[in-house]
Amino acid sequence: MIEAKGLKKEFIRPVKASGNKDSEPDGKKNDGLRLGKKTKESFLAVNNISFNAKEGEILGILGPNGAGKTTLLRMLGNLMTPTEGEVNIFDHEGNLITDPVQKKMKTGYLSNNTALYGRLSPREMFLLFGELYGISKEDCENRAKEIFEILEMEKFCDQRIEKLSTGQRQRASISRCLIHNPEIYIFDEPTLGLDILSSETIINFMKQEKERGKTVLYSTHYMEEAQYLCDRILMIYEGRKVAFGTPEFLMELTETNNLRDTFKALIKDLTAYEETEDEKLNPERTVSVNSDNREKSNAEASEIELQSQKNTENTENTAEEGQS
Amino acid sequence: MKRTPVLTLYKKEIMDLLRDKKTIIIMILIPIFLYPAMMLGSLLVMQGIMKESESREYKIAMVQSDVSDKIFAILTDDTDKYEYKFQAVPYTDEEKAREDLKEKKVDLVLVSGDYTTSDSLTKSDKIKEMYNTDDLFKVKCYNLSSNTSSSSAYSYVAEILKAYSGKLRKEAFDKLFDDSEGVLSPVDISVESISTSEQNAGSLIGMILPFILIISILTGAIYPAIDATAGERERGTLETIMTLPVKKSDIMISKFMSVSTIAVFSAFLNLLSMFAMTLYMYKTFDMQNLGFRDFDFKLFIPAFLSLLICLPVFSMFSSAVSLCVCIFAKSFKEANNITSPILIIFMFAAMASVLPNVELSHATAFIPVTNISLLIKSVFSLDYDYHLMLIVLLSNLVYCILLVIIMSTLFSSEEVLFGEGVNGVHLFENYANQKRGQIPSFGDLIFLYVALLLIMVFTSSMLVLKWGLWGSISVQVIILVIPLLYAIYLRCDVKELYSLHLPKITELLGAVFLWVGGFLTNQILINALAKLIPSMVENSDSLNSTIFEAGFVPALIIVGICPAIAEEAAFRGFLFGTLKHRTKIWIAIVVSAAAFGLYHMNFLQFFTGLYMGCFMAYMVYKSRSIATSALFHLLNNSISVIVTFHPELVENIPILGEANPGIGGNIIMFVIGLLLLAAGLLLFGTFKKKA
């Protein structure tokens, strides 16, 4: 099980100088001022996001471009350290895993930024990475055979990766995530730019893994795919959680009958949302986590979670968390 | 059994690098083919030019006169002796001949005159008696000295005519004296070089070899370094590798190892191909003329052996430098841009071997790159100073370790990993973009301290030479002001960064105890070190003599007080103040102390600086007040000044005042030192349990 508690990530981004255009015609007068003009500012790419994903569940993370999906997934995959908040990963017995290396052993992370070593073949890469995951050579070879069969990779698994096609590469990437048989998959737009057949292989694979009791976190822009595949959906916009629940619940909430319209409806509502809660984008604040804050974010999380009251299991779960 | 991830990562890196055609070309083809081809080619061209100038036919414009035919006969008389040939081109008009010389139609113009007819040739009767007047003549040559063939034509002609003149003189003197040789040369000058042909050859090799080796090793390291950092970022595998369950430092160490391996390999190939080249040239060309007779190659075996040790170390250093730099680049192109200044700096530093009078010493042994260059020079001059070699190797290893620590830390930084080539140096940002109260980054530290080092190297000796004592003070001012201005520009919280808080009385007392304890124990350690490596001590005594000559008060100000402010601000203020926020505290303490030690540019003081620097940084960390370490520094330096001027003050102190305290005395001193250290640490609350 994976759980996010009050995740925040602060970045610095370039800012287009606004208002200066008006003063520019005045000429040299403003040179002194322009020296002091700000061209960068800090902002929260992910702002106070909490949720959890259970075993045997596919959780879709949706949001427009620049919503903070990749940053959120990077933090979940332990590639980035949150500015505030924490990511908790539990094993089957419900024990919290704290060692960062062990956390990575439990997760398989895939994004369109995780390219493969072009000068190696998928098999070589598989064996090398297997060694890093601490798998013995024999086991690794057997596993390679098994996985290459599932993903239909036998034909090209000894070619150099730089010579493979996009679909073949994506399958090789997925095989990379499977080496260590992780319990949690984190896929960032895995079907982006793939043809129907290739993306079907990947979708089928996710369904299979779900049935085997794995947790799949996955982000996408394809609404139909998400509606069909996801058990629950986390909708984010400008770094903040907008809605969280089953696709049916979200559609009901917005009185729409497909996820595409739900998405549009939710984003439309956000202008109002923004006006009320804008004070959180304050870059001057300190970046320390104190216990008060955590409690607050916890409370907030359960509050929003309660929105999806239809999912009774879910509410039970949050109650349990509170006790533990 | 699970293998360490570093080895697996190393395997992966090497596999990845070796499958890149460009790496192979740079690593193998260049050393094996390009350098020998270049050397052989230039040699052949040189030889061709030499041969051509010797054997070609020179056109001599003979302006006709009574003697011109005779002169030409003299020039062509001894054709067996000289390879060059002359062709006479008769001219009647001197002006015409000179015009043709300008247009390079002829190589030389000879205007000659008969002895008897020429007015200017009025010689005394005595001369007429001595020589046969028919033999005598006067020649004026015109040449085009900017033109090689014209000037060599002149030198050949002059050579022959001088020989002719000498022959005549000898004949004339033989008639007059029995011992004409003695009369002709009353003062006999002769020279004989006692340096062996090996030494001659060695000093030549020692001048050229370091430069070529250093540059080829660096180019051998830069390419794989770019590929392993910027290349990985560009190909997008950086994020992949971070999904693996390995520490970031392991990744960086494996990268360092693989790049070093390739650099070392290419260094050996370079060395081998150069060696083969030299042997080939020795065998093929006639080296007898160049003083290579009875050449004993065995003498150079130790030189080659020491090269075998030095080159891997230097390759590691080059790899670490290139990795550290390339890690900031987001693409191949950017990495290439950043590395070119490194190449230029290395080239300049390597030039040291070519400069006359620059030799490996206790100071130069600490300068990276230059020290290797000078080391190679010295071993090939068959001059082996094993202590200096040890310093060179150790200092290079220390730099390597520091650089690996720096790059592991850089590699852990998300700014560097995910950033769009984020600049680690805040100085390049607008002032308005500086975040109030920020902590300087590693980029800032490296930038600032490298700049400071360069400023010190280039200006300090100049300032001291020009303004003497005021120069010394201004050097201290530079050390104080530049980091301070940097911190102000970055809008750092100067009070916090420099630990400008009031200390407690107990902490000041603790500083005194720590100093006495540190001083005593350091003394013993230094003595032990000096026993092990005696040559270290010689150099350090005469260091501050010029300042001490100025008298007690100036010495006290310059040596005692100024460093206690300026050096503390630079090392315990800016450097340690930054490091303590950026790394683990013990790393911050040791790194700031090591930098402080290196700053002294002297082997003994390096150890003292490192040892004492650790205490000073620790005190600042514990008390949050730089006053403690300033007091420590003040005590240390001013007491040494006082003792230099008034040695009688310590003479009466038991053990410490004795020139040779013996083992027992040393042990007592050490124990007292340790006790005082413990007391000092107690006052700083080291042994208090955390609340």
C-alpha cells in the first residue's frame, strides 16, 4: 500500500516581467529599476496532496498539462524529495518501510523520461538491473524469459535498444519495471504516443497486475482509457487535489455521463476554488514540517476523502489510519 | 551473495562507454595512430627540409670582376666536402643583381674586388710581404635574410670563404713561426659537458612528454565524462538510473571509476605508443649525431615505473575534474563548451615543465596538474626525490577524494538532476532574484574559492613585493572582503553565515584550553611526521623571514592579528558556515579544515592547518560564535610571533623549552595535551547528553 501525506514541492520558475512593457518607452530612466526586476519566482508544483492506494487497485491521476502529475509521481517513486509531507509505503504485513533503497525495491517506476540505455540490449539491461536489485543470475534469466514472453519481446530482446521502434522500446521499458516484481507500479503516461495494439498490451498488463494484487498508480490524458481502467481517480489542478473517488462518483458529482465531460466540468469550477484558497501559494513560508501541520493535512485529507462516501470501504480505511 | 551495487554499476558504465564508437576512437585510435603519425610526420618534414637545404643548388649572382671567376672556383672547389651546390649567374650590373635578389631569382649576390685595384683595400706593406697578393680579394654579399634559402646560401658561402681565409692565414704563419697554432690562438677555450647523454636526452623528454601526456589524458577523460553525465541526461537515462535501489553516491562513484578506467587505459596506450615511437626513431634514424651514443635505456626504467604510478593517479584527478564540471551540463554541446576552459587551464598548468627554473618543490608539489608535469620532468632528468613524489601523489589523491565528495553531493541535488541545467552559482543571478537569507550553494563555494585561489596566486606575491608589509595586509583584506561581498550580494544572512554571535565566557575559556591542548598534541604529531619524512621540515623555516625582519609590532599585526580575523572569516565563516548547512557536520568540519590546510601551501602547515582547523570548526559549530575560533587563531599565531622574538620566554618551561625532550618528555606533553583537549571539549558541552 502506498500513502501520500500532505505532499508539497516547491520549484522556481521563470516569470515574464509584467507591467514593464508600459514603462519601457520612457527609455533609460527605468534601467535602474529593470536591474531589480524579478525574473524568477518560487511556486508549489504540488500543493498539499494526500491520498492512498490499496493493493489490487488501479489509481488514475488526471489533470491538465502542468498540473503537477509528473512531480507528484516522481515524489511517489522516491526520485524527488518532497519539500513538505511524506510518502509512506507499507509491505504486505502493514509494516512501514523507511529505508529509501528498500522503498525503491517495492516500486516500479516508469515515465516518458525514463529512457533506456541505447547501447545495451533489453536482455543485457535486464540482467544488469536484476543484479542491482539483488536477484541471482539464474533467477534473473528465468524471469527475463518469462517476462519477455508475456510482453512478446522475444524477437528483439537481443538487439540494441537504440535500434528498436517506439512500441518495442516502451515494452522494454515496462520489462525494466518488472525485474524485481514490485508491489507498486508508478506509470507516468505509459500509453502516450503508442498505437492501439501497443497500448493494449500495456493496458492488459496493468489489469493483470491488478488482479495479482498489485497497486498501480498511473497518469494519463486519455479519459476513455482512465474511465475503463481505473478503480479510483485523483484529479489535480495547479498542484492541488480537486477531486478523489471512483469514476462513477466523479461523474455523479458533476452530473455528467463520461469522464471527459467530468474533467471539463471540474476544471471549470476551479476558478471559484482558486479565489477562496489562494493564500497557500506563499513562497516566503518556511519549509519545515511540524506535527501540527501534519495533523492538519491529515484532517484535510479525510475530509475530502469523505466526499466519496459511496465507497464505503474507503471510509473504513481512513478510520483505520486514524487509529494507527 | 549480493554484489556491491558499485561494481554492477561500474560494469554497466564500462559496457555502455565501450560500445560507443566515439569513445573507442578517442581512446584507442588517437593514441595509437594520431600521435605517432604526427610525431613521425613532423620528423620527416623536418628532415626533408634539412636535406633539401643541404643538397639544393643555390643560384649565386656573381657581379663580374677580375676575381669573380676565381672566387667561384673556390666555392666549387671542395664539392665532396659539402652537399650543397652553387650555380653561378653572371651579372655586370650590381643594381640589376640586387633587383633580381629581391624578386628571388637568385639566392645571393656577390660583389667582389681585386686586392690591388680596389681602393678601399689598402693594407700595410707587412701584409703584402706575408701573403701572395694574387690570392687576396674583397667580397661583399647581399642576401635576403627573411628568406630561408637566401640566408642559408649566405651562411654556406661564408663558411667556405672563411675556411679559405683561414687556410691562407695558416700558410702565412707557418712561414714565420714554428708553432703557428699557438700564435694564432693565444687563449685556448674549450668546453666539455659532463652531463651524460642520458641526462641530455632525459631533460629533453622531460620537457615535451609531460605536456603531451597531460593533454592526452585529459582528452581521454573528458569524452567519457561528458558521455556519462551530460550524455546520460540527454539520452534520458538519468531518471531511469534513479529508479534503481542504489544510493546516488554509488552511482557517482561507479561513474568516476569507469571514466578513470578509460582515462588510465588511454594514458597507458599513449605512453606505450610514445615509447614505441621513440624506439623506432632511435633504431631508424641516425641518432649518433645527436649525442645519443652509448645510450643506456636501463637508467630510465625507474622513471617509467614512476610514470606508471603517477599516470593512473593523474587520470583519476582529470576524471574527477571533468565529471565535476560536466555534471552541470544538460547536453553534449553545453558540456563541450564548459570543458574547453578546463583544457586551457590544464594546458597552462602543464606548461610548467617547459619553463626554465620551475622545479618540483614543496610549494609546487601542491599545485594540481603542474605538480604532475614537474614530477615527470624531474624523473626524466634522473632526479628522484621520493618525498616530493609522495606529496604529489598524496595531494592528487586528496583532491580526487574531495572532488568525488563534491560531485556525489552535487549529484544528489535535485536542482542538478532535474533542473534545466540549473546554474549552481548564484553569483550569475540578478541581485533581485537572490533569496533573502539563502545559504550559498556548492557551486558558489567552488566558484568563490577557486577565484580566491587564483587571485591569491597571481596577486599576493606581487602585492607583497611591491608594498611590502602593506601588501601582506592587503592580501588579508582580500581574503576577508571578497567572500563577504559575495555573501552580501547573495543576500545571505551574514550574521548567521559567519556565526557572529557573542560567545559564553566558558566557551572562550574552552577555546584557550583547546588551543594549548591542540598545540601540544600537534607539536608531537609534527615531530613524529618530521622523523618519518625529514625533508619536509627544511623548507618551512624561512617562510616568514621578511615579515619578521620588519620588527615585533608589524609581525604581530600581520602574522598574529590579521589572519585571526580574515582567515577565520573566510574559512570558519563563509566556507564552514555554508558547508554545515549543506552536508553532514563532520564532513563540513573536515572539508573546511582541509581547505584551510591547503591554503597554507606547505606540507607541514597543511597538517597543522588540517588538525587545528578541525578544532576551530568544531568550536564554531558548538558555540555558534566565530569569536572562539578567532581567539584560538590569535593565540596560535601571536604566541609563535612572540616566541620568535623572545625565545628566552619559553626556554625555562620544562619539556616544551627543551630542544630535544626525549620520548618520555614527548609522552608527558602528549598526555597533558590530551587532558587539556578533553577539558576544552567539556567546556563546549561535547560530553553533555542531548536533552
